[in-house]
Amino acid sequence: MTLRLADEQAALLEAMARVDEVSVSEAIRVAIDAQLEARRADPDFQIRLHRLIEVNQRWLEQLAQ
């Protein structure tokens, strides 16, 4: 996977990782885990997620016929 960042974002991320004494990759993994956890706990996200699941389920069921 490739992640493209603006120069300023990359510099800030590298600085943050150095302060936390972790690799940039680890800092990114931690940030992604935090975002995933936050989204799972977000009621509005869960509503949109379940709507999408319902729509996709209908399409998949039509394909299966």
C-alpha cells in the first residue's frame, strides 16, 4: 500500500513519530486503529453502514438468482 501525503503532513507525521519513539509505519497503524475504533462507536456512521449493508445485500441477492 502506498500513502501519499502533503509535504507538511509528512514532516509533522515524522516529527510526531520521533517524539513517540516509534516508526512512521507504527504511528500510522495507531492512527488508523484509533479512527476505526471511533467510527465503530459513532452512531451516525453505524446508521450509514447498516443502510449500505442493506443495499448491498439486495444487490447480492439479485445476483444470486
